[in-house]
Amino acid sequence: MNDVIKTILNHRSIRSFQSKALTNEQIQTIVASAQAASTSSFVQAYTIIGVSDEEKKEALAVLSGNQAYVAKNGHFFVFCLDLHRLRLAAMYEGMTEDEIYDAFVSTELYTVAVIDTALAAQNAALAAEAMGLGICYIGGVRNNLEEVSRLLQTPDYVVPLFGLCVGYIKHVSGKKPRLPQEAVYHQEVYLAEDKHIAQLAAYNKTISAYYKQRTDGKRTDRWTQQIAKKLKNPQRLYLKSYLQSKKLPLM
Ligand SMILES: Cc1cc2nc3c(=O)[nH]c(=O)nc-3n(C[C@H](O)[C@H](O)[C@H](O)COP(=O)(O)O)c2cc1C
């Protein structure tokens, strides 16, 4: 099998890293890979903030919900949605504040920037994995965005969306089984509901068996159970007001 595909299919999040920093060359390769990703209308609406300062990483680990591996890794990247640079470009071309405001009150532009940031990040993640390193995304940075923004000195129109731990692997995690392909890849039209539910029931068995085997029987939760639990406990409800405070009132 082709090496790129082998790397993609071998993915698992790594949460235990050796205390060995990445070299500048490794960091540059990872960032160059991120930048090579496709970008909607060429807007490149993201910024990546690299964090190697130990104290700052410790602070981010706490702010992200006490996730130790945010501090203990080879390098920590924060992927930020960035409309600030688009604003600078618009001002450079003589657009007025009102014109820029009108353009930025746009759920479409926000969506474009989120997609761009995610595509860049996944390219970075794959590059790191192709170099034999481990990665773990950290949505936990959205637990305390005001403090994270302050720590990283991000201006208005910039939103840290998630972090990415990268480093030399200390402990290899197990590979988590994904949904059956029939559940996520539908031919021609969206899958009929009864067939969809049957796929979920089959997947529940796979996931329960996976947890059972990995925890000596302590965990046997179903995937649907995890999803229902998540939906019953909505997180980060302050996000809308945070975006407004960053001058991104979405319409
Ligand atoms: C945007 C994003 C945010 C995530 N945030 C966290 C996080 O804060 N902490 C963590 O341990 N894992 C985090 N993960 C990793 C997921 O839990 C993981 O990808 C998922 O459980 C599947 O496991 P796998 O990556 O090992 O296949 C995140 C993943 C993504 C894509």
C-alpha cells in the first residue's frame, strides 16, 4: 500500500510524548505542509501560533481542562481562524470600516475560515505523522477562549479554534474503529433512515467490544450512548458572545 495512505489509515491520537522538542526544521516542514492545503477562494484565513515556552504551555494545559499532554510534547500549535489579515488586506486596498464590517457580518465568511483552518491543521497533522511523530488535537483550548486569546495576544477577528500537540511518541494508543463506511459514504442519495439505524446498531457492537477489550471489561459504552451524553451536556455556550466580543457578529 502507498505510504501516504498507510500513514493516514494508521492514525490514532497520541497523549503521551517524550520530553524532546521538535527541531526548527521539523516545525517548518509541518507549517509548510499546513500552508500547502487547499484554501477557499485563496483567502488563507488562518494563523498558526507555535508555543514552546514551558510556562505558557503549562498555562494552556490548565486552561484546556488540565490536559497534561498540552504541556508535555515536542511542540504545541494553536490553529486560529483569522479574519484580521483579511481586514488588513482590505484596508490596504482602501476599503472603509463600514465596508469591512458589512463583509465580516457573514456566516459564510466565518464558515470559510473554519474550513480553511481545519484543512491546514489536518495537513499539518498528517505531515507530523508521516515524520513518525504523534499528534493530538486539543479542542480544550475553547474552554477558556478569553484567557487563551490574552495569553497568545490574538487581536479582534482572530479565534483560536483548537490546538495540536506534536511530539515523539512515548506510549502508542490503540486504533479506534470508525463508523462503517456505509454509514458515512452514501451512494447517489442520502441513506434511508432504517438502514442508517442498522449501521449504528452494528457500530455500537464494534465500539462496545473495543472499549471492553481495552479496559478489561470496565467500559462497554455504545457510540450512540456517547453521542446522547454529549448532546445532553452542551459545552462552551459562551462561544457566541465571545465571537461577538472579537467583532465577529455572525448573521
Ligand atoms: C478538533 C478536535 C479537537 C479535539 N480535542 C481533543 C482534546 O481536547 N483532548 C483530547 O484528548 N483529544 C481531543 N481530540 C481527539 C479526539 O478525541 C480523537 O480524534 C477521537 O476520539 C478519535 O480517536 P483517534 O484520533 O485516536 O482515532 C480532538 C479531535 C479533534 C478533531
